[in-house]
Amino acid sequence: MTGPRPPRDSANHAPPPWRTVDEARTLILDAFQALTPVSTVLDAALGRVLAETVVARDNLPPFTNAAMDGYALLAVDTYGATSGAPTRLRVVGEIAAGAVSPATVRSGTAIRIMTGAPLPPGADAVVRFEETDDGRDTPGHVLIGRQATAGRNVRPAGEDVAAGTTVLSPGARLFPAEIGLLASLGHATIRTHPQPRIAILATGDEVVPHTTTPGPGQIRDSNGPTLAALVRQAGGVTVDLGIARDTTNDLRTRLSGAAAAGADLILTVGGVSVGDYDLVKQVLRADGRIELWQVRIKPGKPLAFGWLGETPLIGLPGNPVAALVAFHQFVRPAILTMLGRSDLTLPTIHARLMELITNPGGRRHFVRVQVRPDPDGVTPRYTAHLAGPPGAGRLSSLIAANGLLILPEDRAAAEPGDIFQVQMPDWDLG
């Protein structure tokens, strides 16, 4: 089976109240695997993960051709040629790219040729126009001012890829170069792991669509658009379930739309804490299975994971910064797993902290920092500066930050000059 793995059993149980970040990530990722491969048109394959072995059916290039504009000739005819004592050859034809020469190069002759045109029979080298008089001084002939060697400015058939060669293997991520190579080998479609469908549901009576004017006590939904952008950035496709009111009926009704839309993962935001109206966990307990509801992470301690039927659900906290941090640690690697990728962790560097950070509570703290090149050029080559005041609701602080410094659970404080790992989310935009 591929895609999300169904829950191990249907019995409801109370999960351990606390999980470490590593335990939570392992538990969540154990529920996912690569989606079943599909045939994908090449124009839609960018960023996908290959699910088949690609063997070149033809040589690339398919025929021996000129690597430069110039004259195709026999190298031996140019022996001793210099700009001061050029060799004179009779021109017996011209070949444009896409054409084939009817003439054959024999000793004492040459054919004018353009880049990419098939090398004519008999020729074994090409001398560039710049190394000749291009027939200006001797009509019907050309003066060669440089000695050539066999193979000069010639691209042999199969020089790039020989027929029968394995050029791409399963698991390869398709970037523009891979797309170009596949096109050059004649592939109109290719088997890849499809983009997972991620259903996103915001919750809360106080939340209204971002396109409307909030009334008293209401706020615009920023989490929904933010998470949708993060899902697309990770390679997923979004399914918008809207905003659920703080009633179990509305929550159930909207969540039921995820199955109808063929969602591979349900992503909720808000409603997973311990308040009177935090209903996601209640619905998950009543209608499905809950396996996780608190993580030793800062920000983002209230985080739920479970199942509705055979569809996994990750419930993120409602504070914008906490939701983004939790997405990067738990949701993004689940999406990448479904895409067939094995590189699940964010790009990470080491940086020297420049301010004091405290970390009471024994949680792994992901601190918003601005990473800069170290002006002194010492190791590590980066410095990390706090990106604004703390607070899980400060969405604007994410604009100033380009990294998440990882302060381990066992560190109650970090001093200026200490070196830490820093995740760099924007370094993986491809």
C-alpha cells in the first residue's frame, strides 16, 4: 500500500500527554509513505520525484555534428597551417543545422558547416570561421590558418548519453535539467509520485475570511492562506475546507468534505488546546483515533495527530508562529514522504548566536532569527540575530526572520557566542 498508512487499530485510547519533538515526528511519519506512481506529462513533472528507471533509447546527440560554425575537413590536410602560411582548400558545399550534406569531404576539400549540423562523410574535424578567411580572398576556396587535429570541434554521436545508459533512477527529483534531458530523449510522459492533496480547515468563531471586514471581536484568517502557501511550497495540492465555527456539528460537516475531495491528509489550525471551544481533539476522539496531542516544542505545544477513518489528521495550534513552526517540523516531512522524497529535513547550518536566549520549561525551542554572513569570516560563517520580540502570535516577526535556531530541551539558556544549528526554510524553495 502507498500513501497514508491506515491506523493500526480502531480502539480509542488516551495517548501520552507529552512527546518529544523527535518522538512526535517519528510517530507522525510512520503513518505516511510515497503515493502510488502516476503517468505525468513532462510539462507537469517539475519538482516531482521519479518513480521509474529511465534508460536512454537513443544516442544523445543522435549523430556526429559540428560543435562550432566553421569548415568541416580532414585534419591531415591542415598539417603545418598557420595564419602566416595558411592551407588552401576547395569548398564543395555548405550544411545548415537540420540539413544533410550530399557531398563527401575528400583530401583537398572542405564544406562550410553550421553548429549542430551533421558532420559530412569523410570529415574528421571542424575549423572555426575565425581561423579562416571564410572565402573572402579566394572565392570557391578557403584559407585555413590553423592546424587541426582529428575530433576538433566535433561532437560524436552518444557523446552526452549513449543508448542503453541508465540516466535517471527512481527517487530522483526532477529539476529543469532533468526535464530537459527527458525531453531530449523523447519522453512525453514519465511516472512520478503524485502531489498529495492536503485539506486545510481553519477553526474559530472569531475567524473570518481574509477578504472580509472583521466585526467586533473578529480577526481575519491568516493561518489558512499561510498554510496553503506552505503546502504548495512543499509540493502539495490544497483543498480548502473553509472556516469551521465552534460547534461539533459544523466541524464534523466540514471535515467530511476532506474524504469527498480525496484528501491524503487533513490539516486543521486551532482547536487543539485545552479551552472550552477547542473541539478538534474532541471530534477526533469521538469520530476517529487520536495518537498525539502535546509536544515538547516551543512554540506549538498543543499539536494533535490522529485519524478520521483512514485519513490522517494533523491539528496545528492557532497562533500563527506556532502553526508555521509545527508545519515545518511535522507537516512538511509528511508531504515530502508522500511525494517520494527521502530528504525530509530542512536545510540546516551552524551559526553563532549574538543575543541571550532563555528557555525555561524543558522544551525544544525554535527561535526566529535573522541569519547573516559572519563579517569576520570565521567558522561558523554565519551569525544569528533575534528577529524581533518573542510571542507565538507575532506573524510580522516571520518577515524579519530567515531561520529557526534550534535551542535543545536541555538548555535553559543560550549565551552570545554559543553555536547552534539553524534551519533555513527558504533554502528549499525548489
